[in-house]
Amino acid sequence: MENKNIISGRVVGDSMDKTVVVAVERVRRHPLYRKPVKRVTKYLAHDESNTYHVGDTVDIVSTRPLSRRKRWRVVGGKVAKGAVVLDAVVEAEEPDQGGEE
């Protein structure tokens, strides 16, 4: 069995079919100034059932090339609470009719 890389990140894009964009953030120290510097790498990952949406935290694993830029597959993750907004109907209050009470 080959060694597979597993990394975690946050979904930042889900507009494609069966594909999510996962941002992986890493913090390194600057070699001269020693200040922590954040770097973000974006990966395209395969999500077969379109389960994950923007804001979810997912784990991705390296896999065979699935398309030109897609070399990762989603293996699991946590769906952010409140991230999914259902089609809620919000009724506006009717404005007062002047003299009627």
C-alpha cells in the first residue's frame, strides 16, 4: 500500500460540480526576521456527492489525477453549523395604515 498524504483545510469554493476548493493554511517563521508568516495553498478536491460547502472543514487525501488540476479527494470532514441556509420564507411586517387602530 502506498503512502497517501492526508491534509486538512477549509472549503472556500463549491460552485463546481463534484469539486470543492480547499484552502490549507500553514504558518512558518521568516528566516531572517523570525516573524510568523501565514501562507495559503488552494487545492481542488473531488467531492462525489456535493456534500461540502463553503466554511466546512475537510480532510483531503492525494489520489491519481482526476483532471488537469484535481489530484485530491475529500475523505471526511465537519459540516459547519449554520452554514447551510435553507429556503426560509421571511414575511415582512405590514406598514401601519396611518389612522387605523
